Amino acid sequence: MKTSNLISNYKKATIELLLLKLLSEQDMYGYQLSQELKKRSSQNYTILEGSMYPILYRLSDDKMISFHEEKAGKRQTRIYYHLEESGLSYYKELLKSYREYSKLIEFLIDSKEGDIYE
Amino acid sequence: MNKTLISQLKRYYRHVRRIIPKDYPHRQEILSSIYQDIYSYAIEHPGITYENIINHFGTAEEMALSFATLLSPEDVIKTSIKTKKRNTIIIFIILIALFLSCGMIYHAYWVSEHTIVEIEEKTIIYPEIEIDTKN
């Protein structure tokens, strides 16, 4: 498997968590979300804008987030995404399991024969 | 935005619209959000070219591919069930239309075969008229 494929798989697995993280800070619109990820990661985590919308709409279907429209300029309307209470608890749960799992993977990578994870 | 860029973007939107499956969940909302993002990007970067936009947002094929990989297993099942249902309905409608047109053709044929055509012949005999050629 190519490294680029691996990275795209990591992205696929973490994009939901990262979108929830950003929305836990403040309401944001789609373009802003992708730009923020790009900025914070020094361009190392870039996603196609279009690819995050399926996740955002799925989260909205599950009542984790809601959205509202706001006028920006004369012709432009922005859709702001807002993290709901249920979304916040889901985010915390997701973050906890992510940390536990990555800790486990780290342990397994550094482990030698006879080491047991506690 | 200049006119050339607007027309190139229109073509790009059409391509994206065509390539994303019709049954994709929230297809319309997602497409309009993408349009909004492209618009925001173009406003924030005056003098931007079509190539810059494609580099940033990806080609229509790349976009469709990322959409497909992001579908959850439930969505894949939902989409496939929807597609199956739609195909069944289309096949059913085609069969009914075919059945009806066959019926109509047969009916027309049957009527033409079983209708008694009455041909009335008329013979008109005009009285002889003498033409006076002396005057």
C-alpha cells in the first residue's frame, strides 16, 4: 500500500473527530472549517472542501450538529454549523476512544516479546 | 470574477453534478455548499484562475471519489436499496408502457381486420343535351 493511501485512510478515520473539535470551539461555515484545519496544521492536513460535507450532513441527521444560514454580503449566504449538546458528548466519547486506541497502537509498536498492555 | 471564469465554473459545476450519484444522501445541499465555498474562495482571492480553483478544490472526479470513500456502510446500503427500488420502478413502467403499446397496436390491427367496409357505388347518368351550334 502506498503511503498516500495510508494517509488518506488516517484522514478518513479522523476527519469527523477534527470537525467536531473545531465546532466545539465555535460555530463555523464549511470553507472556514477546511481553512482552519489547513492553517493549524501548517498545510499538512488538507481536505477537499467537498469531502467534509457528507460527514457534516450525516452528523446533522444524527442531531449531533445543527446549521443556520447567515447572509454574508449581497449575494452570498453562509451555512454555519453548530455543535449540539449530544454532539459535544459524542465528541468527548470519540476523543477518549481515539486517545486510548492510539495509546494502544503506540504501545504495540514499541512493545517487545513478553510486554503486556495494561 | 471575470466572464471566462464564470463560464468555466458553470461547466465545472455541471460536471460535478453529473458525476455525483443522484441518490447520494443530501446531494443537493452538499452541491450548493460546494458552490458557496468556491464563491467564497474566489472572493477571497481576487484575480484567481480556473486552474487555481481546481488545484484547491480538486477535479470533479477527485471530488466524486472522496464522496464515495466517505460514505458510511449504512449510507452505502441505503443508496444501493434506493437505486434498486428506482431501477425496479423504471423497469415496471417500461413494461407497462410496452404492454399498453402492444395492446393498442393489436387493437388497431383487430379493428382494421374486423370492420366491414361498405363501398357505395353511384352511377350518374346525365340526360343528353343537344347543343345548338347554328347560332
